[in-house]
Amino acid sequence: MKAIVTVMLKPGVLDPQGRAIGHALETLGFDGVGEVRAGKIIELELAETDAAKAQAAAEAMADKLLANTVIESYRVEVV
């Protein structure tokens, strides 16, 4: 099974990378872009065949390593 972990900064946490992307888009002439937030997507190929167990394993991985839960939130999707 594949698990897709999406990690984003929590609301209220400064996002300098997102701000730089937003500024670059504006410089390139893309008008009307509001706040930009940057994150990361991590794809995990798991040997687990049970979707619930794969979900739990990926969430444990995100909690322990993939996301800094103090400043980041994450979402796990098993496909």
C-alpha cells in the first residue's frame, strides 16, 4: 500500500518559503495571489496490506519523524 503524508506549517506559524514564493509569483506578473503556504508531501510504499494498519503506521511515522508537531500539522492518505 502507498501512504501519502502531507505536512504543512500550522496556521499562525511564519512561512518564509511561502512568502518568497508569493513574492516571486507577484514579480512574474501573477496578480491576485493571496497568502502562499509551502509544505511537503512524502510518499511511503508500505508492505502492509490492511488499510487501517497502514494508516496507523504512517501516522506513527509522521508523529515521530516526518512532522514537527509543535509547528506542523499533517494529513495521511492511504491509497
